Amino acid sequence: MKEQSLYQVSIAGTELVFDINENDTLLGGILRARVGIPYECNAGGCGSCKYTLIEGEVVDDLHESPGLRASDRRKNKHLACISHPRSDCTIQIKPDNHYIPKHPPQKLQATLQSIEKLTHDLWEFRFESGQAARFLPGQYAKVDIPGVTGPRSYSMCNTANDAGQWAFQIKRVEGGSASSVLFGDALKGIQITIDAPYSIAHLQSDSSRPIVCIAGGSGLAPMVSILHGVAEIDGNTHKPILYYGARTVDDVVCKEYVDTIPGFSSDQQFIPIISESGPQWMGATGFVHEYLAQRLGDDCKDFEYYIAGPPPMVDAVRRHLILDRRIPAEQLHYDRFY
């Protein structure tokens, strides 16, 4: 096996120097050193981790990415989440203590243990690693799947545990390379590589505000993790609400599933909203942000909001809460994925 090279990466204007493996990203290596820099999607989409290369050489996973404009490239800017060092480097980026990880990401091997079908195209996959699973409710992992090029980002739907249990809710994508493996017939005993945890859009356990979770599609996973996390907080008396946006009734997880969350009642705390309703559906209809515009109470500024799902849904909900409801941005927690 080829020995992997280590390179020193320095942040200009600071005394920070990191030894980063050539196969690791600059973002991963910096976070593993317990230093924080801004990031969100971890896949080249949002541009939050943009930096300037002052000296040295890097290679990028993507030749073009939504988070980097042509003018950025001309100024020798790159994205830390998709950059790998190829020599000792000096970069310019502003460290941010807000992003210092409580649990630095680590890479580990995990083996598939079970699958539960939540809807026709949303399945829950449970893996087991030989090491304790350390993460905060609402965080995600970068997952390398055999036969699939590049990692995929999946949120955990369980909470940290010593048994090494990792649970992900994954939505089938027609023609998707990851879906062709995970939703195929040859899954028994499949091993994956988990690089986790990532995200600062996790449960704010030090906040005393009641919680509203807003999800769509596989964005349900981090919300389920957060709801489990709330149940584990001693002395918690708030009853969090889960709004779940889906296209049809067939896309809604059953009440029995969310009722497995300790202290959670689907009759009182689970509000599914269907955008394409049929005669068999007697619940809420429309888009999630439209429903919130009609139903959120006057006390909505007193809540902590967690949002996950398709980018158009997240953006519409975020705009409504910030622009229409004047809710402070620091009370909204979400990751921008593209």
C-alpha cells in the first residue's frame, strides 16, 4: 500500500499549522485539529469555506463548483471542503471559534446491520462500527460507499452511543449511483467508511427555548436525531413540534415511527403537510412555508428552529421566518445543501 504524504498547512497571520494527509481535505484536517473555520455543505456547493491559497499547491475534487465563481478562481481562491494539499501550503482564511467541533470528525469503518423501509423511497439504514459513535443530535456524516465515486452526506437519525450504532435515512434517487448500491440486492454485510461528525446546525442543548423542527424528505433524519436528543435532556419540559413537508400521502412516514421517539406524541406534536393532496388525505395541505404563515402563533419569536430538507423548501421557510416573522437569524439552525 502506498504511503500517504503529510503536508504542513499554515493559516496566514496566525500561528496555526496543521499536518494534513494528502487524501484528507483542508477542512477535514483543520477540524480534526480542533480548530474552527466556516463551512456548511461540505461538498463545494455553498462557498462558506472559501479561502485564498497564498503559497503551495492544492488539488480540488471538482473543476467547477457552485460555491466558487470564475472570478474567485482567478484570485487563487479555493474551497477547503474539496481541496487536498499537494505540498506545504499557506492559506488565508479567518478562523472562527463558533465552528470548533465538540467532537472532531474521525474516519471509521462500519458494517450494515439492518434496513427499515419508512416509505416507498425513504429507508433507514443502520450500521455498526467498532468504535463509539460520537456526535451531536442533528449532525451529519460524509459516507464513502463501495463502488460509488466520492462521499455522500447523510445525517444521523439516532444519537451518540458507545455501541457504535450509526443510523441514516436515505432517499432513493432514480439513476443515482449511491441509490443503485444501497437500494440494490447485494447489500448484506456491506462496509462503508464514515467520516463524522460535521455541522453546527445541531441541537442547542444550552437553549431554554421550546423547539420547532421543520423537515422535508430525508431532512427528517436530523430532526429525528434532535427529537431524540431533546428526550435525553434531564428536566426538559417543552414539547417540540415537528412539521414535515411531503409531496403525497405515500411520502409521509407513519405515525407509529415517530411515536417511537421517547416522550413524543404524533397526535399532538407531528404535523405532516402534503403539497399534492388526494381524497384520502384529511390533514394539512400546501407548501410548508405557506402553512407556517397561516398557523405559527404570535409567540413564534420565542422558539428555536431546526430546518432540513430540499434546498427550495429550506430557503422558503428561512425567508418566511426571518423576513416575515422577524425571527432572529441566530434562532434558526440549518445546513445549506445543493
